Amino acid sequence: MHVLISYAEKKSTDGEEEKLSQECKELLLSLPKEKGWRTHHLYKYQGFWCQPREIQSIISFQKHFQASDTDVVLASIPKSGTTWLKALAFAIVNRKRFAISNINHPLLTSNPHDLVPFFEYKIYANNQLPDLSKLPEPRLFGTHIPFASLPNSIKKSSCRVVYISRNPFDTFISSWHFINKIKPRSIAPMSLDEAFEMYCKGVIGFGPFWEHMLGYWKESTDRPHKILFLKYEDMKEDISSCLKKLAEFMGFPFSLEEERGGIIEKIAKLCSFENMKDLEVNKSGKSIKNFENKNLFRKGDVGDWVNYLSPRQVEQLTKVVEEKLGGSGLSFKVFS
Ligand code: PAP
């Protein structure tokens, strides 16, 4: 009875929770919650913050997904360069099927999120048991879920995981811009100062950011054949070396002949920020959950945070980063 009353009370404030299963609604009542960035609330599920609808699809994913040894999972905390990594990985593993210079290459007409679907936003969003058997091999998937919460079949099979990380200063600024562009009208705009305080407390989708990064970082140092840990800033600085590393790790190394033919430069150009931002599909199309693709391409710079954060905020976030990541061996370049 208590559960029913509490849910009825909550329902009036949380429209986004109405479509959830009864199991999920009841689960939400037992979880810690905070004000959300673009939903009324974020809930702490298995140690990370997420939106109500994501929890339902994450539960299905955790229960039902069966990894195959050839799968590649591309993981990140939002706004770390996921779209870029998806484009690069798709171009690499499919280069025999779709020549990079082909004027009909799928990356010219589809957003990378449609070519490499997210488990939590797409595959399990409205379907507990999607049929994934017909996807071409290697299957490429995306996720923002922390390492500890991935299904066992991903952790235990020989499938590979590529993680892209980005310095927390730029990730914060990118998240703040993105959220204010895509939030529903019913949610008030979030000021930079308010978002900043939440970010420093760890309250952001899939955060705390430090736990997200450390989960994949530790696993990548323990099992380097299983997890490749990439940094956005390294990719901006030297895309060729990163592409070689990525191709080898995924089991699709470039041959000498391919390298001599300029394949690395061609992939880098096809997936570059400038090229992708100007494509019609990324200027006017929509992908995951009906989001406008144009919001996925803002500036693509390293160090844009200097234009937004006050000296006090820089000091505060520096302290958080030092306290949480110091001693882990993980560090970031924060200036361009
Ligand atoms: P997602 O988590 O919603 O998928 P994600 O792709 O991880 O977003 O991050 C978007 C950021 O990557 C944006 O950064 P900004 O806000 O600082 O500009 C976006 O501009 C940047 N980005 C998108 N595509 C590319 C690309 N091809 N090369 C470099 N950066 C990119």
C-alpha cells in the first residue's frame, strides 16, 4: 500500500516515468535520487546516475545480452567523443564492404549512432529481446554504462571493448551545452553554475565521471588485450597513431599496402569533425531518440572550457580531478 501511495505522489511530478514497467517503477522508489539535467530526476542505480527510462533498458540488457567473441563494444561517458569513435570504428571494420572513398559510403548518409547502436538508447530501449543474430560481423555496439555494470557475457567472452575518455573540463562544457539544447521545454534551462556543482558532486548521467573512467582504466591496465583506453586529446593530436592502434586492437590491422595507399588519412578525413559536421544527415537529420544530429557537432576542440569556467571553478574541478584520479596513473591534456 505504501508503495502505491508513494508512486501516485511521484507520478504527478515525473511524467517521464509513466511508461515504465511496474518492476522498474518499484525499483525507482528504492533508489537515491537527485535533480536531473534534462529529466526531473536522476536515480543512482548500481552506483551510477541515470534517467528512469535508461534503467529499464539497462536491466533488459544486463539480463539478456549474449556477447559473441567477435563483438566490439565502444564505451564512453557522454560527450567524450563517442560519435567520432563510432565513425572511426565503423569505417575500419567495414572497409572491405564499404571502400572509404566510395561516394555511397554509409557514413556520408547516416549518423554514426545509427550505424553503431547504443544498447541502452536503442537496442534495448523498447525491446527486451531484440534479435541481434542477423547483424553483420563483427557486431559493433555503443554504451555509456560503466564497466562494472556491463553484462557478464561482455566481461567474460573474448569480445573487445574500446573506451574513449576526454578531459573532464571539456566534457563538462560539452555536456552543459548539449543538455540545454536537447532538454524538453518542461524542464527549466540549467545554469552553468548549477550544472558545475552537480558535475563536481558526480551527479551527471552515468557519473560520477571519475568512477566511470577509473572502472575502464583499471580494467584496461589489467587486461590490455580486452580493453583499449583512448583519449580524445591524443586523437586530436595524432589521429594516425590512434587509428593504427584502434585497427590492430579490433583485429583489423592495416596492411602495408593499405597504408601506402593512404587508407589512414582517408579514414581520418572521412570521420573528421569538419567533414561530418557539414554532411546533410548531420545538419538536418535525427538519430537516437529523435535527437537532432546537429547537436552532436559543436566545436570539437580541446580546451574550450577556458571560455566558460571562472578561476574559482577551474580550481574546484582541478581539486576534484586530483583527489579522485590522482595516483591512478590516468591524466589528461586540458589545453589545446
Ligand atoms: P554523445 O555522448 O552524445 O554521443 P559525443 O560524441 O561523445 O556525444 O561528444 C560530442 C563531442 O564530440 C562534441 O564536443 P564539443 O561540445 O566540445 O564540441 C562534438 O563537437 C565532438 N565531436 C563530434 N564529432 C567529432 C569528430 N568527428 N571529431 C572530433 N570531435 C567530435
